[in-house]
Amino acid sequence: MKIYNTLTNQKEEFKTIRPGEVSMYVCGPTVYNFFHIGNARTFVVFDAFRRYLEYRGYNVKFVQNFTDIDDKMIKRANEENSTVKELGDKYISEYYKDADALKIKRATINPRATEFIGEIVEFVKALVDKGYAYEVDGDVYFSTKKFHGYGKLSGQDLESLQAGARISVDERKKDPMDFALWKAQKPGEPAWESPWGMGRPGWHIECSCMAYNLLGETIDIHAGGEDLAFPHHENEIAQSESRSGKTFANYWMHSAFINVNNQKMSKSLNNFFTAREILETYDAEVVRLFMLSGHYRTQLNFSVDLLDSAKSALERMYNAVSNLENLLGEVKIEKLTGSEIEYKKVLDGYRDRYIEKMDDDFNSADGISVIFDLVREVNTNINSDSSRELVEYALNIIRELGTPLGILQKSTKGSLEEEIEALIAERQQARKDKNWALSDKIRDDLKARGIILEDTPQGVRWKKA
């Protein structure tokens, strides 16, 4: 397996610290609102990657944090006449509702930053003691010039970063690029005790501390959206490696943005959508298929047309699943025939191709293409003359390849039959109403899906074409 490492700007063979185990940290949401579709892409992508690692036999310890104390949360809590903790509790609960709806597996651990205040204070103190940080009026800053590797993730030296970055002006800092590890309490803000007085952690230190305490000094994979690469992840590296003297993460993975109708998502452009809003109209598997239909490092364009295309694509996949499930009730032969034993090798070849594509930097787009090829293969070559064993094998392999992507796990048997019976009833009513156009449309739509209607003296019957 190869992974594109943002740190080295190249694909590298994936080797874990401990054989068969993966330690993985993914930056989670700041819990002051519902998460939007851009966040959702990051969550879905790395959920699917985690699932794929598990599919390939790894035991994955997956940590995704909640940032439950920062400037945005304080501002929002004041606006809602609430406390930061109440706000965090509320939106962590809402996160789980939306993430569960998107079929995102629960993390091994979802730590909250406020649960690690003591460890954060200890972390900051260690950096001060080592000379990498300094205190000014109750604030503690990291000295970027003391860490000689600063800029290695973004591929720029400190001078270039300083010239190109928007830096908050604070004349108390020794250097404009220095960043806050600990912030002195302001009136009305939540605060905790520290050697520098009452205060709260800076954003960057939270993830470094939680990764350090939950996964160790060096982890296999650190991941997040590409907007976090600088300064957040750059600062995490500086803090963590300054404290430990060791590599913080061996692989850095970053997912690309989502544009909406080829424009950057923005509330001012009125093209800002939460995941919850999208899930009101589209099934979670449609959203997942859409978000995994492009390579995770490629910018994805979001539009209703593209979601509708994903919906149609998923329906084609599920039609194959439905056909196989229905064949199980029709086949006469139980065991594999001689020719089918050889044909199983053809089906196995699709698994091999799928793994080859997915092992190449988690190329889910090509992995999905392999599933479509498998669906065409099955639709063409497996029928009522096939054995039950072969039909089950084909059905299982389609479901198997869908598992890492979080799709194709539902049974269609009951739901398909109910849908067809409902459409037949609607057609019968249309005929009573002499609405021949609607009656013909329903018949033709069903025919296009491989369902043939037969009008008999006993009523309407249907069968697979």
C-alpha cells in the first residue's frame, strides 16, 4: 500500500510502527454549529480510509477530537446566552446525529479538549522548560525560530511563510510568527489554573496534546482537511517534535475542498450547506458515493446534478444486488458447476483490481469504477441457470467491495417488492381514472428497470425480465 505524504510531497510505501496496527489521528470539528458538507467530505473520506485499512487486516486506533474551547465557541455561547460547555454538549450531540446518519463509524476515542486541560498545561510547561516557549503577561507563546524544522510540512522556510501569512499583530511576541500555546483569561471567559495564571489553551496545542496522550510520541497517520496543513498542522509538528525530539507523524494526509457549483462555499454567496440539509433530500449512501467518487486529494464540485448522478449510479449498483437477491429464489442448481468453479476466478479478479486501485493512495474513484465493472460482469453472466452458490458468491463480493466505502450493505428484497407493488397500485388507479399517460409511464419506467407487468384475469403480475 502507498500513501501520498504531504510532508514529503510523494507517495510512500505504508509501513506501520507496530505490525498490523495503525495509530491514526484526524482533526475533528469545533463544536459551535452543525458541520457543513466541506467538513463532511473530510469525515467521510477518512472514515472510508479507516474502513479500508480494517478491510486490509489492520487494527486501527482511530482518534478524532472535539475542539470544545476556542474563540468561536466563546463568541457563539455569548450570542446564545449560554455557556461554552452547554454549547459543546449540544453540538457534540448534533455531530453524532449527523455523523451516524452519514454512516461514519464512531472513532475509537472522541476526546474533548477540555478533558485534557491538566495534560495541556503539562505539555506547555515542558516546552517552556526546554526553551521553546515563553510567557508574557499570562500568555505563553511558541518560539517558531527555536524549531529549525518549521515550515517543512508546507514546504516553505520561515521567512517565506512570514512574508505570505496573515499574522495577528501582537507587539509582545518576540517574532510575528510565534503562536499562542496558552491564553490569559479575559473578562467573562472560561478559564483554568496554570503556572501562568488563569487561562485556556490555544487551538494548536490541543491536538498535539491529545495525540501525544492517546496515541504516543510518534503516530502512523495524522489527517485532516487541506486548510489545516498550515498553520494548524505545521504548528502541531513544531510543538510535538520540540517536546519529544521525535517525529510526530510518519504520514500526513489532507483531503481537498468542496466547491459548490464551481464556487467556493460561502454564506455570503448563499451556497453554504450543512450535511444535515443535504441528508434531508439524499440518502447517506448517495452522499458517500458522491464524496468518494473523486480522489480525496482532488477538489470536488458539489451540485444537485452531480448528486443526482450519484443517486442514479447507486441505483444501478443496487439493481444488480436486487437481481442477485431475487435469483436466489429462482435458481434450481445448488452447487457450483465445473465451469462456474473457473468463473469464480474471474470474479476474484475484480477483488484483486479493487485492492490494487485502493492500495494506490486510497484511490476510491478507481475503486468505484471496478465495482461498476463487476456489476456489468454479473448482470451479463449470472442468471436463473446459475447455481445458488455462484449467485451468493457474486452477491457477497459486491457487498464486500462496498464495505470500505460504506455502501451496498442494505438488502433490497423487501423494499424493492414494496416499491413495485406501490407503483402497480398507482398504475391501476391511473387506469381507473383514464389517465393513460401516467399508466403508460409507470409501465415503461418499470420496464426500463427490468420489471415486466402482465395483466391477467386474476390481476396484475410482475416478473424480472
